[in-house]
Amino acid sequence: MVDFSVVICTFNGANRLPQVLEDLKRQQVIQSLDWEVIVVDNNSCDRTPEIVQTYQQTWLPLVPLRYCFEPRQGIAYARRCALDHSTAPLVGFLDDDTQPSPTWVQAAYDFGQSHPQAGAYGSAIQAQTEVPLPPQFERIAPLLAIIDRGPHPFAYQGRHSVLPAGAGMVVRRQAWDACVPTHPHLRGVNGTSLAQKGEDVETLSYIRDGGWQVWHNPAMAIAHHLPAHRLQRPYLANLGRAIGLSRWPLRRLRHRPWQRSWVCLAYGLNDLRRLVVYGLCHGLPLVQGDAVCACEWSLRLYSLLSPLYDLWQTLTPAMPTAQLPSPTPYGWSPPSPPPYPVES
């Protein structure tokens, strides 16, 4: 058993993995801490397995670097695969486009030891960009996993408060095993698709509703790389749409079946009010031309439509097995098993 597992969930991350692995090799960790790194390959069709194999040959002698393959695409499945293969009491998640500070592992482990009531806790995340951030970017920064919530740790309060981002999140195995179901409702980012985004909010909601605290720990600092296309209007509008459509499924999980009809009506009226007020305040020309406004408008519009979308998905019959699309978004078949031990 190890004390701490660092998990990197990746899809086609061959070009991104080397940077985060190099940052993990340079971690400043006390010798008494037993930790490991697990790369979960979420059905990649590039050289991801070979990249991991190359790093295994020159990896830290006292820190295992392990590879797992998860064929079901969606980061929610990849995270569950990691928990199935880790025995550590604390599991920290990094994305393949994040760069942890040299003290991230030690800070994450120390916080878990000093806050035993924390079932999960998140990092401070700064943006690393190729181009200048758009004006007023701070209004939508948390939607892109950019988190700046002050220099002091704190526990998130209330069922309707904001929550940490999945990138840089640490979960306590005891809380996960007790609260998080085996099958997610939202599978999360699927390849390059943003459909069913909101899987980390779903997971953290289960942990919080199970009586555990959820914290923010600014001592855990990471950088999140945002390529130029993620700061442009088409991507941001699509991001707002994906998050908006996940609103009702997440809200529905908080309420009993007999409550859901009137709760849905109450949320719908509030979402309509927010959409109308936003349109009156900003105007359609600004929404059409400004990237940040397009994201915010899309978020409000599709939050309003979220119950209808969820109902449509529920009523739409499953496709026959013979018509199911390929498991990867580009029509590739799953890669052949790598020529070295694989955990799956």
C-alpha cells in the first residue's frame, strides 16, 4: 500500500503527457512518503502507451509509474478505473494539460493528513495561455478550471455553493467508497466532446451529501494550459452549452422523485428570469460578438433547456448494438495491448 496516488487521466495525450510527467519527476517530497503515479489511458488511439513505457524505463526508482487502460470513454469512467487500481487512502487527479508545482504532491498529502474530515479538496489553478485572455475572462474562469479563491484554505459551505475543479482534486478513498456510486450519471468529457460535462460536480456532490467536507487548498498550486482555440467564441459557447445541459441532471440528483416536478418548475422560472435579465443587460449584438458573453448566454439558455434535453435522452431508445458507433470519436479501434504489463 502507498500513501498517495497521483492519477493522470488522458485521451490521446502523447504530446501532453511528457510535460506533466517531467513535473512529477521533479517533485520535492520527503523520503518517508510512499507515493505512485498512475496513467489511465481512456481509449487513446495515439502513442500514449509508448510514451508511458518510455518514461517507465527512466522513472524514479522509489516511485512506481503504472499504466491502466479504460475502454469506456468518459473521464468519470477513467476516474473510477483509477480508484479500482489504487490502494492509497488519498488519490489526487491531474489532467494531462496541467503542470503541478514542485510541492504539489507533498502539499496534497499533508492537507489530507491535517484535515481528516475532508472527503475531497481542490487546488488553486492559474491559466497558462498562448494568447492574451479575453476581456472579463474572470467571469467564466471557473468554467475552464481556473480557480483563484484566495490565499487561505476554507471549506465550501452549503449544498448550492461552488465546488473545486476536477483538475488538481484530491479525494479520500474512504469518502469515495462510502458515497460515490459505481455507475456515474454523467460520464464527463468524452474524447474531444464536451457532452455530459459535470461529472466532477456529480462526484463531489455525492461526497458532500454523504457528510464529508469539501475544501479549497491554495497550497496545492497547478497551472492549466489553455490553447488558443479554447479562448475563442465557438469553443466557449459550446462549453457553456455543455455545462448548461448538465444542470438539470445534477439538480435532479439532489431531490427525491416526488419533489422533482415542482423543483423543475421553480428552477425553470429562475433560469428564464436570468436569461431575460442577461439579454436585456447585454444585448444580442454583444452576445453574438463577445466570447465571454457568448459563453454566459449559452450557459443560461441551455440551463433553461436542460430538463427537456434530459427528458429527450431518457425517452430516446438505445441504439441497437449493431448500430453503435465506434468507441472512439474518430472511428479508430482500441489500440492493441502494449508489449509490457498493463493493468485494466
